[in-house]
Amino acid sequence: MFLAWKEMKKNKLRFTLITGVLMLVAFLVFFLSGLATGLQQLNREAVDKWDADAIVLTEESDKSLGLSSMTVQDHEGIDADETAILGQFSAIANNDDEKANISVFGINEDEFLMPEVTDGEKFTKENEVIAGDKLKEDGFAIGDTLSLSGTEAELTIVGFTDNARFHGSPVLYTDLDTFHRVKFGELAEQNSDRINGVVIRTDNVDAIETPEEIEVIGIDTFIENLPGYTEQNLTLNLMIYFLIVISAIIVAIFLYVLTVQKMSMFGVLKAQGISSRYLANSVIAQTFLISFIGVVIGFGLTLLTGAFLPSAVPVSFDMVTMIIYGLIFVVVAIMGAVFSVRTIVKIDPLQAIGG
């Protein structure tokens, strides 16, 4: 470590440039990690808010809540610890000044899907809704009257709740009567018993019995089948993995070039009795130092950047995930130094010093 640090102090510019490159790659890895986490939350916030273990949908829906259609009578045939009826559809809401894509949840106010209100009050009458707080950030306020695309019904915001986005859209929670009237319009009376699914809390999902043509889906499986959710995560994660591999290649190239440039010096040191192991450890120590410093600076720069990003950018930094990526980054960088270590071991002192 002493030799490694002394050389880095002597050649500040050279090692600063290497550290700077690693810092930029680390910054990009951390930022993509935050983007992946943010986009995950954007799609699943409302589902996580349920704190549920499973959801019951029709088999023909292909695990999609919007494509599932069942009746309240089907709900009565489900034997589980806790159940909650859920209706859902998507629309565009506007209050004359602002427009937003929203997802409407029809629920029973006495069941566990009823959200905790962070501002305002719960809905108590028809045409009242509790809105996700993202709508507040977009300019909507308590008392606003909303008109929805495809219907003449008007809804009034009476409260806001946090962590309420589904498929990336803020959620409007309302009672089932309002839900049916808004979704089905003139056909609301004929469809007054239609719902999309039943959310379940239970200790034993496998023991749940349901009517025919209805299936029980674990919440994790339901989330993974949200449109684009898995594909989006795979894409971003692959980008992160490739960046980590690229960082190892960068370290390997830089250190190999430096090692080749110092062949004669290593030859002299070996001729003086310094072992190949000591010199190899010095290279490993240098790699650890420059990658560690690059990761720490990249980590801090990422958090600093995140503090100034607008709320429209879906970035959320998970510290545990970022630390894990940072450790992997350092380890992979050290692995990239193996080529230089092999070169040092093969150096013949006499040939290196021109003997």
C-alpha cells in the first residue's frame, strides 16, 4: 500500500484522470440504479400501499387488472382472512387548468384498500374522490371539480393520499357506486355488480379456494406482470451490468499500459530482491484506491444531482442497492487488474533492465 500511494502522489495527473473516468462511470451506474428504482415505484406504489398478499382475477385476463371482469358474487365465494373489492379503469382528468392521466380505483370505504388521507378528508358522498398527492404537485387542489374523458360525470377532490400511483398514473379513490356510474355511464345500473378483482390478505395464499375461471395471483407475480414492468427493469439492469464490466475493462487497459511503461523499473526492483508478490499487491492496492475514490465521489455526486432534479424525473435512490453496486464496482475493477499482475510476475529482471 505504501508503494502504491507514493506512486499515486508522484503521478497525480495520471491517476487523477483514471479516477475521474471511474468516477463518471460510477456516477452513471448509481444514477441508472436510482432511475430503475424510481420507475419501479412509479408503476407499483399503489399496489405496495395495499400491503396485500394476493389478488384474485379472471383467468382470461392474463394477470391484468384492467382486463379482468368479475362480479361481487364471485367475491363472496372467496374464502380468505381479509378481502377487499377493487374496480379499476384509466382516464384523463382535467380541472379546466390542468390535465393528467389517472387511474380510478373503486373501493368499499370499510375495507383495507381505503387509503390514509394525508390532506383533507375521506370521501363520504357520491362523486367525491381521494387523489394521489402527485396530482397536488401537478396543480390540482382540494375542492377541484374534475371531468373525466369518455364520461359526463364530474368528481370532486376532497382529500389527498401519499404513495398512490399505478402504471405511472396518480390514483383517484372513490366509492363503488361512483365508480360504476363513471365507468359505465348509462349502463351503470346493469353493471352495478361488476368489479375487476379482489385483493387478499392471508397467511396461506395456496389454501385460498375460488370459483371456476378465477385465479389467485401472488402480489409479486401480479407486479411482475404489470405492462412493461419486467422489460423496463431488465433493460436498465443490463445497462448497469454492462457499465460495471466496462469499468473493469477501463481499469485493465490503463493499468496494463502503466505496467508496460514501468517494465524497466519493475525489473530493477526485482533485481534488488523485491518479490513479484509485493509488486502485484502494489498494483492491486492502486486499483482499490482509485476505484474506491471514484465510487465515493460518484456516490456523492449522484446524491447531489438527485437533490436538484425536478419531481418530474422519476429517480429514487435506494442506499442499500447503491452500496451493493459500489462494492461490486470496486471488486470488478480489482479483477480487471489481474492482467497487469500477470505481466509483473512474468518480468525477467535481466531483460527488463537491458541485460
